[in-house]
Amino acid sequence: MEHHNLLLSIMLGILCSFIFIHSYAQEPVSNTPEGYWKVVDSTTGKPKSIVKIWKTSNQELMGKVIKVFAKAGDIQRCTACKGSQYNQPLLGMTIISGLKPKHQQWSNGQLLNPENGKIYSCALRTLDNGNKLNVRNYIGLPYFGRAETWERVDLLSG
């Protein structure tokens, strides 16, 4: 009987260890790029917009502008864009598309820069326990691109 209890305790310990390791290895929800992000102007340090990032049914990330922080004279329409996006309002415009999970980041997507109308290759990676988002846009190789850091915002807390 004592041998049976010892064996049962060992098996229960192993099972609990697997459950603990599996739950610990899972990426916390806060480390996903899904959510709302404040885009800050790298020159002035002032907020430009809020972008909502979500996952599509085919597990790709998309992002659209849901708020524009604008003052008189700021760009409200994508006058530099080409094709169907030409002169469209920034508010509601999809600017991130096609990002797929790869290792510790999302990559192989595209990012539209409404200021110059150019479409860049894009990769995203969360930082600071999911509170910041490294957004790298580039042409060709990611190493020669430009990175921005976006800040997570909670729209429900006001």
C-alpha cells in the first residue's frame, strides 16, 4: 500500500510539473500584438494616432487607424497614397496587413505610411511585457529599415 501511495504521489507530481511548465510556457495575453496602440511622432514625441491590431480568421494580423490626434494643418487624408487609398480619410484606414507569426515576432506583412503613401515590409515584436510594440518597417532586408515603438493603450479605462 505504501509503495502504491509513493508511486501515485510521483505520478501526480510529474503531471503537475507538466501542467505548470505548459502554462508557464504559454505566451501571456498581454504579449500579443492584438489590441490598441498609440503611435507617437518620433520627432515631436506627441501622439499621432491609435491603431487597433487584430487577428484575422486565417491567423494574420491586421491594423487600422481608429483615432487621429490632429490639429489644424495636420494630414487627415492620405493624399500621398496610390490607387483606391488615394485621398481616403486616415480614420478607419487599414495600415497593417498580412503579418504572420514567426519565432518571437510577427513578420512578412506590410505597413502603409500615410505620410508618404509608401508601403513597406513590416515586422512586429512586443516588448516590456507586452506594453510596447516594436514596429519595424523596411524595404528589402529588415536590418536596413526603421523601427518605431508604439505604446499599448487601454481604451476601456478612459
